[in-house]
Amino acid sequence: MELAIVGLGRMGSNMARRLLRGGHRVVVHNRSPEPIRQLEAEGASGAYTPEETVRALARPRAIWLMVPAGEPTEQMIERFAPLLEPGDILIDGGNSYWKDSVRRAARLEERGIRFLDVGTSGGIWGLEYGYCLMVGGDESAFRHLEPALATLAPEHGYRYLGPAGAGHFAKMVHNGIEYGLMQAYAEGFEILERSPYDYDLAELAALWNRGSVIRSWLLELAERAFRNDPHLAAIRGYVEDSGEGRWTVLTAIEEDVPAPVITLSLQMRFRSRQDDSFAAKVVAALRREFGGHSVKTTEPKGSGTSP
């Protein structure tokens, strides 16, 4: 089949490549031209404007957006929607908030445009191993797109999950779980690093991945990271979040679902961005005030400490 990939970052470009290797005709568009030229050299059809992108496709057109969530996705949908015709398909494969996907689907339906929200997991390894695809939206559009989905995903790696928003809702919770898993691994490895034993953390990660109950792909990636830098000396402990963890926690609150692990893993990401937490200073000061506990000061040695 044929479709367009719009947004040629690391994931978008590799998705286009995987589709090309699967024998599909792929039209590619990006804000800057260099990624388009690179993929043209690999067999894609380049389109340098949204209008060219639409003209390059036979009806029903299928346009897959791989752009950042929020305003960039909103702008791209607004740019393409007037160019499409009833029966055409617009796919959002980014990490959009599921409520935005419900709203966008309703607005596009008024124009007769079919919408799919596809939670896409696989990162930079997707080209080699495939992408896990969580699909929500118009079921007829899903059926039309299925040959491309089967190429992008590993075996049994895609599913139609329900109406608009279902795909991005599933991806939101997927990423919330990911937060908790990564935090558990991080805390465990920090305890090992501080222990009285000289563990080779890469070897221990490799051992745990041979039959233990905590084996996982994340643990494989931990092994890889420790082999490259045994004590992670080159990495600063500053951790961003891309939104899905926050949305998962907000949804848990809305649905009265206790989610302490995911919530605390999100909070720990916030803590990682503080060089010296003011809250920690308050706790240290209170311990000094009520119990006379010593505190570490920011003053140079020999200048004295406050009483």
C-alpha cells in the first residue's frame, strides 16, 4: 500500500525505512528538507509541502503524523485537514493526550476524514525489531491501514483497541508503567552501587536477564549502559518527562484509582532536576530545630556554622 509519513525525526524516519523495506510506497514530508532528501535516496517519494504530500497520494489518502504532541500536532492537523477529502485517513502516531485525540477525531469526522490515534512504542530500536502499535479510532481506517501496521510491528505487535482516544490512552498508561519500572531498577542499582560489595553491574544485569522474574528489555538496556560506562560517570542525573506520566497520574486521580508507584516515580523525575532541593533544606532545618541534629552547610570549611 502507500502512505505518507510526516515528521522525519528518529522514529518517523525509521518507520519510513521499515515501510520501504516492506515493499510499501512511502511519501515523506518534513519541515526541514534534509531528512526528505536522505529518504529519497533510499527509495521514498519526497514531498516538500503539505500540498505536494496530498497530491502524491491516491485516494483514500493515508497521512501518518510523527510530530511532537501538543501544539505541533495541532498545527499539522490544521494544515492538512483542509487539503483532504471525505474518506481520507489522518493518523497521529505521536504521544498525544488521549482527550485531544477524542476532540480531533470528532472535528475531523465533520469533514468526513477518518482519524486514527496510534500509540507507538519501540523508540530507536523499532527499525530493527518493530514497533508496538496501539490503535484507536475509525475501525474501517484501521482495516485499510492494516498491511502497513503489520509491516511496522513485530509479529502480533499491533491491535485495534477501540474508538477515538483508545490508542493514546493505552500508550499513556504504558508509559506510566514504564516510569515505575525504570524507577524500581534505578533504586535497586543505586543500592547495589552503594553496597559493601564490588558488583559488576553490567554482569549482574546480564545474570538477572537469564531466567529471573525481573528479566526485561529495560534490563538489557541497563546492561548495555553499564558496559559503556560502569558507574555512569558521564551522565548527569537529570530526568525529563514527556507528559504521559503526568497524564497517567491525573487520570488515576480522575478515576479514583490509587497509583502510588507511578506517582512517586514521576515525583522523582521532578526531584532529579533540582541541584539542591529546598524541601530537603526545610527537612534538615526542622530536624536541627526539634532534635538538635547536625546539618551540612554551604559555607566553606573553617568559616563556622550557624548555631
